[in-house]
Amino acid sequence: MAGRSSCLVANDWFCWEYVTSRSQELTDATLQHVWITAVSVVIGVLVSVPLALLARRGRRWAGPVLALTTLLYTIPSLAMFSLLLPVFGLSAAVVVTGLVLYSLTILVRNVMAGLDAVPDDVKEAARGMGYGPLRMLWQVELPLALPALLAGIRIATVSTVALTTVGAIVGKGGLGNLIAPAVTSSFKAQVLTASVLCVLLALVADVALLAVQRLLTPWTRAAKGA
């Protein structure tokens, strides 16, 4: 037993005994990390699409929307969460709201880029078939903008996985809840294990979303093959 736990006593970076003895704690932190990330990205997408449509109405709207989302992204995460604390208190809403605001910079621009890339002749053909603005958006523009939107979701998701750790300042940081105190106490095994899990989450999410992107946009592969 002493030999098996010696890595904890020696405070080694690589310690399997730590993983086995803290498996439930690691699982809970990972699940919280996944939940916060997923909710933040989903809400970010739901908010970014209307904002992108608003920005497309002309320079009068595009300038303020893009400027605001860019400004939000420049706010340091610690400052962002601190500013939201008086509104939401010590809850996951603080972290989710902050992450949603950060994701808008990426998502709004990608939605706009995807919509702007829809060929004019396709839109003209749809108008000739009697498509109105709303039907055009849902049945023509958004489907063709899907590759850019999904690419933005991938980037936003990976970024959100990393930023979620900062939520440890309110106790809602997923794996960050393990990293922050471990850094303070120089608990090497906990720092490394939680950090590796965070990186693995980002990689798994990116690969999964890439698979979804390839499944939903088969025409992009056909175009590359041609």
C-alpha cells in the first residue's frame, strides 16, 4: 500500500493513485464542466443568430453589433464574472452568462460570413420561385450558411471549455474547481489530472462537432472532391 500511494506522498505530477482515489470528485467536476460548456454554447448560438440577422440590415446596425461583441470579448474573464456577481449571485448563471457573452464575437461573425457567402444567383432563383424573406432565410440561406456556423460553434466550444475553468471563482468552474486550489497548494497530481481532462474535453468536443459538421454538410466534401 505504501508503494502504491508513494506518488501522493512525493507529490508527483503523474499519480494514478490520485485518479483512483478521487474518481468521483473528478467525474463530478467533469460533468459540471460539460454541462456549463454545452448550455453556454447553445444559448450563445440562439442569441448570435438574431444579432447576425440584425447586423445584416446595414452599416447602421452592423457597426454597433460587431463593436459591442468585440468589446465584450476584450473584458478579462475575472472582471466579467465579478461584474455579473451582483446580478446573479454565487450561481452557475454567472459563469454561463459570461461565457455566452464571450462566444458572441465568434458566433455572430461566423453566422454573418456564412449568410454573406450564399450565392446571389441562388437567392435570385429562390425569389423567382416565390420565396419570401422568411422562407428564404430558413430554407435557403441558413442551410447554406451551416458550414460557417458549425465552424464557429467548434471554435466557440473549444474556447468555452478553457474559459469555464475561470468559473472556479464562484465555485462553478467544473475542472477549474480542482485546478485553482491545487495550484495554490502546489498539489501537482491534481493540477495535471484536471488540466489533462480539460484538454481532452476540448479535443473530444472538437472531433464530435467536426463529425456533426461533415454529416450535416455533405455537399462541402463533394465540392472539395470535385
